[in-house]
Amino acid sequence: MFLAILIFICCAAGIAWAAINAKAVTSIELESHGNNAKGTDIKAIDMMLKIGAKIDNGASAFLNEEYLVLSGFIVVFGGVVFVMVDMYGSQRKGLSLYATISYVIGSLTSMVCGYIGMKIAVRANFRTAYKAIDSLADAFKTAFQAGCVMGFSMISISLLILLTLFLVFKGQFAPVADHTKENSWAVLMELLSAYGLGGSSVALFSRVGGGIYTKAADVGADLVGKVEEGLDEDSPRNPATIADN
């Protein structure tokens, strides 16, 4: 129990540190730079805000559509897990929902972590560019803090929910050391492993869907820059160059 409490404390510290870094990134106000800046800087900042807002809206629209489709997949595949694992694949007799619950919770956890990562990314990208106007060191710090939000929040939230799920299942399952028993520790761990399956399946589809989305945007920008404006692919005036980098 001491180890469980220690893990809970570490998870809480990780979430707190992610929140601190998120606050540090989102509290950067771009308008304040323009008060003492040249006119060109003010125009650049205005453009950053407009582009940042468009990226935020586009990312949110994409995420909503993707999660809508993924929700249907979770329901269908959750049924598959229930039939193949809880009904016929487990040594435990009678109706069981351990693997199904683990799968669904793992999927939802992955979706929450993906949402956090997307939100901090779209809020940090133009703030990083803004900081680069004066200092590359400050720009790196901003990007690093944004990365800390995703890294610490994902690990802390995932581990926190997994440990909570383990303790709840342990109380209901009453596992024993004898691996020949239907309520052995080995069986419990197999049922709990569906948590990782849920998280991995959502992450897989998110990665594939996100890759298709960004590649479509990249190809579209290339066509506009090359065909309609006659720009080179690596021209700094081509928006696709910014996207590629």
C-alpha cells in the first residue's frame, strides 16, 4: 500500500508540473510585445494571432470529427473484447466485464491525453515563433515547456488511472498466488492488460488520422504555392514550407 501511495503522489506531482508549464506557456501575451515594437513587428504579431486562431479552429474541428469516429470504433471493438475475452477467453466462470471496462477506460484515457496534447500544441506554436523574435533561447524554453505538458500529463494521468483501476479490480477480484486458480494474479493481469490495448488502439488511429490530415494540408499548400503562385517548394513565401518545418 505504501508503494501505491507513493505512485499516487508522483502522479499528482506530474500533473501539477504539467499544469504549471501549461500556465507558463498560455500566459504569454503577444500583444504586449507590440507596444514597444516597430510597426512591422506589430503586423507580424497580428498575423501570428490570426494564423494561430485558424490553426486552433482547424485542429479542434479535426479532433472532434476524429473522436466521433473513434467513439464508434471503441463501442464495436469493446464488444469484440467482451465476447472474446470476458465471455470465452477467461478462466473465470460467469459474466465478467473486467477486460471490457479496462479497454474502454484505456481508450478514453488515450483520447483525453491526445486532446491535452493537441490543445497545448496549437497554443504553443505561434507563441514559440513570437519568442523567437527576440531570443532563440526563450523560444526553445517555450517549446520545451509545451512538450513537458504533454509528456508529464500523459504519463501521470495514464499511470494514475491504471493504478486506480488495478486497486478496484483487486478488491473485486480477490486474486490468489496459485496460478491454477481462476482468480489468480496471472488472470487478473491478463484482464487488466486490455487497458493498454485501448490506449494503443486510439493512439494508433490518432497517429494515422493526424498524418493523413497534415499530409493533405501539406499537399494542398504545395499546390497553391507552386501552381497558383509559381513559388518554389522551399520558398519562405510558401506556407507549405512553414508546415514542413
